[in-house]
Amino acid sequence: MIIHDISLRIHNAIPVWPGDPKVRLEWLLRIDQGDSVNLTALNMSAHTGTHIDMPKHFIDSGKTLDELDLGVLIGKARVIGVPYDVNVISEEYLRTVPLEGVERILFKTANSRLVVEQPLSFHPDYVALDISGGQYLARSGCKLVGIDYMSIGYYTDPQGAHYPLLGADVIVLEGINLDGVEPGDYQLIALPLKLSGREGAPARAILIEN
């Protein structure tokens, strides 16, 4: 069994969505400064790094983390290798991809290369789903869609892909690190922090290769 950790490492220099608070990882207590323990304080948005979007993120009456079926986040997932010359994940493109019966879909795109080559920069031209792609997947019967950047929707139109997916109670997993992960089928485990009544949370996500 091979375990692929597809979570991003959280640190003070990690890029965040423009306007979101930057990460602050600070020592409150240090043994090397005479304290009895090491103790960290953490301040960041719930949508930093690898994280889950619940319907309430874009739909005020939508489900929160308290209503999350954890079974959606555990099970067979398919990593789809999107060619680097594909800049838009649209319905037209998705019709060429074998997705029948797949409940958890993870897109590995040119974003993975960007994150490796320029890990400290925000890239507004990242690959994302357009509204037609979101609508197509919402109709497909999938339960979870993930992508290798901090948003499933475009920087200039983040609502476009989010609305149809979250409106159909499809969970969105964003900010996954698929560098070094080959396209194919895996077992996914992606469990978020249990934040009461909230619209999203950081998650530790892994893929298991048998």
C-alpha cells in the first residue's frame, strides 16, 4: 500500500486568496526560552491550503460542516489528468473524459506545475471549471469534486462553478497537491476540522494506492 499525502503544507508564506488573512503561525510558548512546553497559535481563513467547501460557502441556506456525510470524503476516487493545454474544464471537455459511475473526481491540471515551480505566488490564471463544467458534474451524480488549486471556479467568476456544484450538494475539495500522483483510481480520505456551523474547513487529504 502506498499513501500519497495530497495536502498542502501550511506555513506563514503560503499563498492565500486575495483579501483573505495571511497565515500566522506563532509560538506562544517555547521550551528553549524557559517555558515548560512548546505551544503554537494559528490564525488563518478556513479556506487556506487544502480545504473543504460546503454548500453554505456560496448558498446561505446550504449545508454546513455539521451536516456533512463523512462517507462522501472516504472512498474510491479518480484522478483525471487534464492536458496542460486545456485551460478551461468545460462540459465539452468533460464529455471526452470517462466519468460514468465515478463519485469522487480529482482534477490534476497545469496548476500542479505552477504550484511546484512558483509555490509562494498567487496565480490568477489558474485552470478551473467554468459554469458549464460545474453544471455537467452536478448532473452526473458525483458527490465530490477536487482540484489542484485554491478554487474550483475562475478568479474572475468563482461563483460560476461553485453554484451548480454546491447547489446539488456536491462537496468541493480545493488546494490539493497532485504533484507526483499519476492519473487513475485511488482510495481517498479527506477529513476536515469539525468547525461548528461553518461553511468550510482545512482538511488533511490522502490517496491510497493499492
